Amino acid sequence: MPWTFFNSSGQRLSTVARPLKSTVTYGSRAAATATGSVSYTGAGFQPTAVIIVAQGNTQDNISFGFGDDANAEQSISVKTMNGTHVMERNATNIIMGISGSDSQVAVLTSLDADGITLGWTKASSGEAVNFVIYYLG
């Protein structure tokens, strides 16, 4: 029996047939790396959805991103800004700006035969980002 995922408005986001395949890989992005697209491989199959958990190297911040083959992307980040914890939601980026004005953000460009492609945008000085990609297929 397939699993079907819906958003809060009842719109179908994706359907996943069982059995579900999954694997995890690790990635990183240097603060100085310019804006551009990067492919990440190692899934061993074409994913239908991904979950990405990212953390900036220099800040007490974390981002949780979700994307699927229906082109639905969401992320939530928890940041420390001026000594206060702030939670943000974003419907465009799968990896949120980790440290405010100096950040690296990413959108899910494609789900590929062996992984994903992320489109990165560097803001100001950027910030190094480490992340884990959980592939589902």
C-alpha cells in the first residue's frame, strides 16, 4: 500500500510506494564558496524525497529542510540572534540562512539518479555549513 503525503490544505505533496529505500550521506560547504549549483551523490538510487539537517560552523544555529519529487520544499531553522533564540519557516530554501547576513542558503534543484542537486546562494561573507542528507526513495 503506498503512502501519500498532504500539506495542511489537503493538497497532495507526494506518494511513496513501499518498500521504502533510504540512505544517509554527509556534505559541507565552505564559507568562501561562491553562488552555484552542486550535485551530491551516493544515494544508490533515485530519491523521491530528502531531509537535510544543516549546521553552521560558527553559530549556534541549525536548519531542518524537507523536499520531494512534487517540487515541495520547506525548512525550519532555529537561530541565536543577539542572545535570543529565533525560529523561522521558509517555503523556498531547503537549507536556510544559517547565520543571518553571512550565510549560505540552498534550494533543491533536482532529484537525480544517484542523489540531488542543490542551488546555493552565498550572502555577504558566507558561512561554512555542514549537513546530513537523508535520501528516501
